[in-house]
Amino acid sequence: MNERKELRVQKIKDGTVIDHITAGYALDVLRILGLTGKEGLTISVVMNVPSHKLGLKDIVKIEGKELLEEEVHKIALIAPNATINIIRDYEVLSKMKVKIPDNLIGLVKCGNPSCITNSREPIKPVFHVISRDPLLIQCYYCRRIMDRSEALLNLI
Ligand code: CTP
Ligand code: ZN
């Protein structure tokens, strides 16, 4: 780790570091976590910094917060190469690569307006992941297939 990078963002004491986010997507990650900055948490956002693995990447550091499994799955849709690091007392306690699950339950709204999941029925949208790269998901109810950009537009 070089000195310039150390100056750019400090290490954190306790919390979560979401690393290797696809360059340009850090704000989308914060949005799906529902973080606006008004919660009072200390958050560092770094965008478009060089990465050994990816060319450029974004990083989000959230102090004093741990993520729910559902949140990790949504991050996987936005940033399929992201790594979630749990930090305790300055050490990396655990490191996990995000993974898109086989089925997305209640994470993405169906893009088909006449789908039953968009009616007034209380039915959670369910998508089966047909392919991860490129991302293709299929609605369990109306069989509509959505690609990555449509899925991201419909994140719940
Ligand atoms: N980090 C942090 N605060 C700490 C410890 C780590 O902000 N107290 C950050 C690092 O800056 C890095 C990420 O958490 O962005 C993962 O840390 P580490 O595993 O030490 O870095 P690498 O080995 O480079 O990670 P990887 O192998 O996942 O690229
Ligand atoms: Zn549908």
C-alpha cells in the first residue's frame, strides 16, 4: 500500500469496508444501503482510485455499521467484484466476496407493469438468476427477463 493511498483514506477502527466496488458505483452502494449521511455515521467514499485487480475501483468505509445479508446481495448486483471487510479494532476480522444468490427474493421489482407482483396483491417479487455475467434474471411469475441495467433501475 503506497503512501498516497494512505493519505487518501484513513484506516478505520470498527465497521465495514466495501472494497473493489466497480468504479463509479460507490454512491449507488450507499443509496441501496439507505445511507444519506444524515444518520450521523462516519462514512468515507473514495471513487476512481487505482486497483491492482480492476484498473479503477471505488471504496466505501462505514464506521460502526455491519451489513445484513440482504444488503450484501444487493451490493452484489451493483458491484459483482466487491469485497466486504469487517473491521474490529483496526484489524480485518473477516473478508468476504459478494455473491449474487440463485434467487432474488424481494430485492428487485419486476419491470413488467402487468406482473402480478405489481398489482395490489401482497406478493414479493421473485427472480431466478439465469446468468451472472452478463447478469440476466427471470421473474418467477410473469417470466420477464431483465438485464443488469433494468435490474438496477428496479432495485427495491
Ligand atoms: N481497511 C481499513 N481499516 C482497517 C483495515 C483495513 O479501512 N483498519 C481497509 C483497507 O484500506 C482495504 C480494505 O480495508 O481497503 C481491506 O484491507 P486489507 O485486507 O488489509 O487490504 P488488502 O489486502 O489490499 O485487501 P484485498 O486483498 O481484499 O485487496
Ligand atoms: Zn414479473
